[in-house]
Amino acid sequence: MRKVACIGAGMTLFRRRLQETPKEMCWEAARMALDQAGLEIGDVDAVVFGSAPDAFDGIHMKGENVLDACGGIGRPYVRVFTGGGTGVFSPIAAYWHVASGLFDCVLVVNEEKMSSCQPHPQSVFGHIWDPILDRPLKPNLVWIFAMEMNRYMTVHNVRYEDVAAVAVKNKRNAVGHPCAQLADPHITVEDVMNSEVMAWPVHRLDISPPSDGASALVVCSEEFARTHRIESPVWFAGVGWNIDTTFWTDRDLYFPEYLANAAKIAYKQARITDPRRQIDFAEPYDPFDYKELHHMEGLGLCKKGEAPRLTREGVTQRDGDLPTCPSGGLLGVGNPIAATMGIKVGELYLQLSGQAGQRQIPHEVRTGVTNAWGDLMQFSSVVVMRA
Amino acid sequence: MTFRDRTTNVDALRSWRGDVEADYIYTTGVAGERFFTELRDTGRILAAHCEACERTYLPPRMYCEKCLGPLSDWRPVRGPATVEAVTIASVDAHGNRPPEPEVWAVLRWRGIHGGLVHRLAVPPKQAKPGLKVHPVLRPAGSRVGNITDILYFAP
């Protein structure tokens, strides 16, 4: 397989109720990514689009709706979908477009406009459940996360303060992000613990906000990067993905096996045998604060049950030994599902090319890992990148 | 990298309300027909067993997900269920607060692959992983063959 680089990233503001249509957000992000790479759409061979359920935007088959804004007309264009995992999965699709030798330069655009859905995007989640077994019970998405968090905390005897500390870290990290929706330089663990209880043990500030937004990346071959004199390409070192059963009751919720399986594939390709030592920073998927801890363990960045301690000891702070979510993550920057690509693979690119500005990790970083979590909360996509 | 000054007040913009009209009919399926008919008529909770994989599925399916063979050996679950994880829901899917918080749980049975997610009839303070509970059903004559024929689980 050919070497593949990321050479540009762009993203819109993450907010509720943006004026821009889904197309307009896509165009903004795509234009930024092309500008950063110093390219025009004519340089692009193929386009990958990623988005979560159509029901958020309220446009059935939205991949076709946004086609023109993504530069897809007259090009090989495909939409990929792994629910919330799309944010890290569409860059993987772009990777295989290029690694295979089929294309030299691919534009990836991810988009979500959640605020179109009334009265709240939560109502769309009401339709993801099995219509026979689950829906008559009127389940609420947050319950399931709450039960997973409860199981994780029970098995490892985790204190709630250590979970809340993740929300504090990420919302503070987001202060340096120009697109952030919920950055807060003064937030404390007490603020999170005293926020409204949604479904115990989940409090309001344990959850990332629904957002509108789009993000884009430019991905290319080694030869393309050389001939176009790209200054700071960042390389895909390994990719992986994996899915577990859809039945919640068939899994032990304390550990994300699907992520461990996905990471195993990516680490084999990246020749990583000791993730804690060989990886310098991480952007684990953090739609909930406990999920960052869950995902650190699934990614093998620490032992099972050890992530709360690393957080408590400051190891995961931006200036710590293993910075996690230096972007501010979904908890701080926002959660327009697929568009979180901009703060996951996008942040790996910006950190590893030294372009993260205020958010730049103060010590040298050479290798980063990120994951996204999705489908029916049973899937993970993983990307390892190197400077 | 991006612009900060943009309106986020949709009422100040030209906008309109619409919906994606669609209605559906769902069948319970071959396995569901048997599971719910048994629940309605005898009050028993059935699981489906795969001899080859030595796995017993709840909810029951017409196939084994491991070997993809057909399943025909149906058997009722025995003994109490164990609460594996709980949540106490204070806000519903529409953001409203129910009069009393509702307790929901992941429930498992010994020797069964899978289990059920259902409501627990215990005060929130007693809702703890490890609790042994039994299903409480609607009275025989009023059951309809639906998962809500199980009203809740209780110690």
C-alpha cells in the first residue's frame, strides 16, 4: 500500500442554529481545507462525504444534497456512514482511496446540522431502537450511556469526581479553539457535579452539546505531496475499525472491546506494540466525559480502570505526559456528530504539523492516536498519525 | 480559522418549519411472534438455544449469530434476573421531568447470552448492581403480546 498524508484541514464554527445550510457549511469547511493545502478543487481526484443520520438535517439522502458544495460533481464521490464513528471513519475511507493507488488526492467533507431537528435532536434517537423490544418502553438515549457509565464505575470503583475532571479538562482546553461552543476557562469539578442530573449518574455537564458544523481534510499520496511541495504533511501510520453486537445486553459495558479490536488493527499497521510509550498524545472520542476514560482504556493507553487515576494526576493535561483531547474535544468544542472529524483527525494533523496555535502541546509530539465511537454505540474507528 | 460573529438565532433568519412525513408498520418477526405469544399466554420468558455453540439467546432469535445456523430449541429462562447496571432517569426524551425519577436497568440471567433492559420497581436508593429481581407481568387476561406485558422487575 502507498504512504498517505493529510495536508490540509478546515472546520466551521460549532454552534446551535447556524444560519448556514448543510451545503454552505460543507463549502466553508472544504474551502478552508483546500486553502490550507494550497490547492484548488481541480487538484482533487475524488471526494468522500461523511454524515450521521439524515434525520438530523431533515433531508433524506443528504449526501446528494451537499454534493455540489463538496466539489463532488463529475468526480468519484461516495458517502460513508458508521453513525458517530463517521468522524474518524471517513478519513479512513479517504486513506484507502489513496493507499490503493486509485487516486492521488482526495477531499473529505463531514457535516451535521442537528439544530434543524425539532424540538431537539434527541427525538431522532427515539427511532434508533428496536421497534419491537425497545421502543414500547420509550427508551431515552441518555439512559443507555448512564447504565454504561454506571457499569464502568461499578467494576473499577471509580469516583464521580474523577469522571467530572475530564469534562473540566476538555472544556478548559477548548478555550484555545476558534470554533468552540462550550469552552469555559473557569469551570470546576464542582460545577459539573452540581449540574442538573439527567439520568443518574450522568449530569448535564457530563454530556457534549448537540451542534451544527462541518469539517474537511485533504488527503494525498506521498508523490502528490512531493510534487505539490507540501511543507508539513502528516502521515497516516495505521487505521482500523471494528463493530460489536447491537444488543446492549450481549456486551459487558465496562470495556469497549470493539475499540480494542480496532486499535489492534491500527497498531499492527503502525508497528505499535506499547501504545503508552510509543504514542505521544491522543484524541479519544469524548461525547461524554466517562467515554474519554473508556476509550483511553480501549486504545490501550493505560490498563483497564487506570484512566481515572491518570486524569486525576494530570497526566492527560495538555502539558502532561499523555495529553488527551488537547483540542477541547466534543465536550468543549461541540458535537456535530460526523463533523467532529475536525477535532479528532483534524487535531492530530494540526498538532503534528505544529499548527495548533494556542492549543499546541508545549513539548514535541511525533505520534498521535484518535478514535470515534458510533453506529449503535458498538463501533469504533481508529487512526494513528505520525509527523 | 473561522468566523466567530454569526447569528445563532434562527427566528431572526428566514426559516420555515417542515417535516419528513413517514409512517410505518413493524412485524414482530418469526422469533418475536413466538416470544411474545408465549409471554402473553403463559407469562414465560423464552430464550433460544444453539446446541452447536452452547449459547442461549435472550431475546430469542431464529438464528445463531455465531454459526448462523437456525435455532429451534426454545426454553424458558429460570431463576431471578441480576441487575448489572442501573440509571435513574430524571429527564425524559423531550426534556421533561417525570413526577418521580424512573429506575432502569440492564438485567441478566444465569447461563443466558444477553438479557433485557427494563424498568425496576425499587426506590432509587436501593437500585444497585447485583440486586436479584423477578418480572412482574400484567394480569393474564390483559396481556397483549408486547414487551410492556412485563410491567417492571422487582425484588
